Amino acid sequence: MTTGSYQQFCPVAMAAEILCTRWTIVVLREMFAGSTRFNELRRGVPRMSPALLSQRLKELETAGIVARAASNADAAVSEYRLTESGRELGPLVEAFGIWGQRRIESKLSLQHLDVDLLMWDMRRNLNTTPMPPRRSVVEIVYPDLPPTQRRWWLIVDPGTGVDLCKIDPGFDVDLYVSTDLRTMTAIWLGLDSVRAAVANRRMVLTGSPKLASSMQTWLGLSPFAKERKLAS
């Protein structure tokens, strides 16, 4: 699978040859999060080139970890799904995340900010339970970012689920959220809270009082946010 080899019979070494190539574990993380199509995977690994993503998927296919097949919804579109062998890696990928959340210093975690990845993760982890039984639109503005990355819209519809837009969808906005990317990332990682950010004016909420007061509940947090930080 790789040009080099540990040349050891040890199962750890043999598994590492497959799983420890650059981006492989992150691609698997995306698949366990539910991404199956190439473009969905790209949104979860925005800094990975399409050519390298394609290469890694082919390598995972060769290793029997991923299977590619035509989509049931559109035969012209391929989907990548974990095989039984791939699904066995779930606890390993989860352990990576738990260890990283517990042991990597907060200041290091917050050095690598990425608004595209953050908003994609927020969209798929958003908790619709406390949202009103009608379409709700939340506009999030990051004044510190360039114009092309500054404005995002989360659209929550009971019938179609959650959608994410970078272009104004034209709907009335129920809640405006203005904050900086570092603050929102820290909240998503469980290192900060909406209440604290609002209290010291790092976040401003304008609009529906109900959506504003329940934001911490409906906001899509990292699956590892509940893990207690052991590193400072």
C-alpha cells in the first residue's frame, strides 16, 4: 500500500503500513461520521487535495477497508462505504479522538482553525430536537474572516433536515450570530460555552430569544466535547 515498509511481521507494524499514511485516519473519521460520496468527504477534509483523497480511497479499497458501489439514488454517482473490516476500526478512530481531546493542549488545538470544516461539522451534528417545528434559519457571521468565508446560513427544516449555505438562501433569518472563529471553534470543542462567550461580548445573538437561549443545546458539538481536558 505504501512505497516503504516496516518489513516486520508484527501485526502493529502491518496495520500501521495501511492506516498511518497521511490523512488516512482523518478520511476514516469522515466515513464514520456518515460521509459516503467523494464531495462529502472533500468537505470533511478541505485541506486534502482531490488527487490525494482519490488515492487514499483506492488504497483503502485495495486493503478491503472500503467498498465502492453505485448510489441507490443515482447510478452515475459512486459511494464509498466501510466494509466489515473497516467497521472494526471504529473503536480505534474513536480512541484517537478521545486521546487528542484529553491530551492535546487547548492552545495547540486552536492553532489550526478552519471555518469550512467547522461549519460542515456543526451542520451534521446539529441537534434539531429543541428547534421549532417549522423551518428555522440561523445566520452566522465571522467578522474577522475574508468576505468569501464570513457569512454562513444553517437552515433547519423538519421535512428535509439541516442544510448549510455559503450564499444567502433568501429566507428570513430567525437568529443572527456574530462571533470570531476561535470562539466558535472553542465552543464546538467543549472548551468554551455560549453563555460565557455572550457574557463577555465575544458572541452577539440577535433575533429569536428561544433560539438564542437554547443555542448551547442545539449547536452541533464535537462528539469528543464531553471528554474532560487533561492537558492545559
